[in-house]
Amino acid sequence: MIYITRHEHFNAAHRLFSPSLTDEQNLEVYGKCSNPNWHGHNYSLFVTIKGDVNPDTGFLMNLKTLSSIINDLIIEKLDHKNINLEVDFMAGILPSAENIAIQVWNQLESIIAEHGATLHCIKLYETEKNYVEYYGS
């Protein structure tokens, strides 16, 4: 079993808030991240896949193919967008780093399997000090 990781970047805005809470309660729970005028991050996304090396190609999966999949399904939809308003796979979901990582997994898992690999981990850095890892449910 071998693991390979592709690293991509995107910039996006979001607001953490629950419509069931007052502005004051949202501020208490989410702090500055509940700013009604949004805020943004320079995200780093690491997608790790695993499987066996194909003896004919020497690859688990061509990294160019993996990059194209990630860019088509994830980066193009998130980069320079408002996650709350513009990202189809995040519609109705609070855009915490945790939820973004889960939804990225959900977008990638089956297409990566179609290419003979298994999705192992989504690691999403929201800041250089904060990141989440998701290994599927």
C-alpha cells in the first residue's frame, strides 16, 4: 500500500453563523468569524489517496489526473468565492473547516475510486495554525 498527496490552494470568504441564534449569540459562539460582512482565508488543501502501484505505469494514480480532478470538482468551485452563497456542495451547510473537509471528501471519494485508488485523508488548513483532517465516516 502506498500513499500519495496532492497539495492545492484556494482563497474564499465565509461567515460562521447559525440562523437560529441572535447576532449576539453568534458572536459569542463564533467570535469574529460571525462578522455579517464576511471574512476570508487562504486555504491549503491536501488530498491523500492510497492503493497499490500499477506495475505497468509505476503510479498509484497519475498526479496530473489527481490534480485535474481536484481542480475541476473543488478548486474551481471554491476559489475566490463566498462559500455561504456560491458553492453548490456547501449549500445549507455551515462552512466551518470541518464541514468543508467533509464535503470535499464527499465530492472526491467516488471519482478517485473510479481511477483505481482509495481516498485516505482530506487535510484542510484554514490558517497556518489551524487545520482539520478527515478520514471518512
